Amino acid sequence: MSSKPTPTGLTVHNKSRVLDVEFDDGKSFSIPFELLRVYSPSAEVMGHGPGQEVLQIGKREVGIAGIEPVGNYAVQPTFSDGHNTGIFTWEYLYKLGNEKDALWSKYMDRLHEAGFDGDSGREHLNDPHGSAAQSQGGGCGTGGCGCKH
């Protein structure tokens, strides 16, 4: 018997934008598409080494247009923004599901450090139109994001 998690069910919920994954150890996770997209295990997102990660912004409404199996070890989703180069192994999906809250918090912290306000990087503190321009300051201006003011 393998110690690696193996999915027993995988369901894409386009309306609620979550991927439900059930594993053979009895654990199940509902992983938001946004989290999948911003933590895609692709070079475009992760870079080619530590410290080269690329902050993904404006992915709150991202959908999954399709999902294909990769052998017996992974799936490769095509996101509605065209991104399709991330191969999500069963172990990586398990990690995303198991560490969802911590990963989400880390993502929000990175957005705020980059000067984005709001819950998914759509609103830039220096541009009310949601531009991806870089900010000189940073932080949260509304107080509704969980930042310490």
C-alpha cells in the first residue's frame, strides 16, 4: 500500500469555482480555483527557483475551462485566463487542500506587500481602476482585509 495520497474523486464546480478532491485516506478538500491558479506549479508562476515566484493578481473570477488527466499521477487544468501549463500532482493537490488556509493567508500578505488592496489583487492602492502598476507604499487602506492597522 502506497503512503502517497491517491484521489478517489475529483469534481469541478464551475458555479462556485471550487475543485472538490477526495482522497483514499478519507480526507476531502474544496480548493478554490483562485488558489489553484495563484499556486499553479508552472514555471510561469513558480519561476525557475526559490525567490523567483511571480505574484498573480486579479484571479478572483478565474474559472476552469477544462481539466485533463496526466498519466495516473496528476491533472492539468486549463484556466479561463488561458493558463494551462501547471501540472497538479495528487500530492500537490493534497498539499493545497491540507494547507489551504495558510497558503491563502500567505497570498493575501504578498498582495498587500505589493500594494494591492481588496481580496485578490484587483484594486491597487495607487490606482482606483485596478491597474497592475507597482506601488511605492503598500498596505491596506480599507481595513476590511484582515490587516493590522
